[in-house]
Amino acid sequence: MDIREQLGLEVQASQSAVDAYDEAAAQYLGVNRTDLRCIEVLLEHQEITPSQLGVALGLTTGSVTAMLDRLEKLGYLTRSPDPGDRRKVIVRATEEARAKGWELYGPIVEDGASIPASYTDEQVELLLDFTRRSRELYERQIAKLRERIGEKRPRKR
């Protein structure tokens, strides 16, 4: 097997390991995978609107509302009126969500920091380019797949 095939297999194995870890993390938190992704988005932002969450997660308004209801009940988020526009709602992760997020993913961040530290700056640039281009490939394919899914949906009359 040549080195490129080995790389492809390792990338796939890495994706599978991340997926398996995320599944276990969701089970630990008592949520589904979409809810876990929502918590991740909330932890990336100080605050976000439900419509922005819907776009980030590819969910309908009704699905976002149901998800936010579940996560609020579990204590992972708060909703409050936007001080600049009382018609809007602002969603924020709770300290409990932040603490549990760090409990689950902090060791990966801390242990993972040693990996790029063992490479030269040029090697890290190469890895960054590979990772970015791989992500962009998947984003293009996601867009195409979602387009195909949309074409398969029955049209409302």
C-alpha cells in the first residue's frame, strides 16, 4: 500500500474516532448528536440568535425551537430578549455547558497541543493546507448532497 493510500485510511480512521467520541459525549450529556452540535456552536459564540443556529445546523425554525426547549430544560442554555430588539431572542451557553464541554473536550485540546508542537512551522503549514482543503471538499459535497435532497422532496401544492 502506498503512502497516499495509508494517508486516506488514516484520515478515515481519524474521522471515525472523532465521530465515535462525539457519540459518546452526546450520550454522556444526555443529548442527541444535533443537540451536541448546537452546544458546540453555542460554545464557539458568546451569543447567537435561534435563526443563526438554524442556519449553522441546517434546521427548520420548528426544529430549532424544539431543540432549544430540550437544551434549556437540561440547563445547557439560556434564552433572553435581545436588548437592542425585544422581538429577537439571544441564546447563550450556560456555565454548566461550558464546564461539561471543557470536561469532555479540554483533555483533547491539551493533549492535542503537543502534536503540532512536534512539527516545524513549514510542516504545520502543510498540515493546515491539507486540513483546510479537506474541509472545503466536504463542504462542497455537503452543498451538492443537500441540493439533491431538496430535489427529492415532494413539492407542496
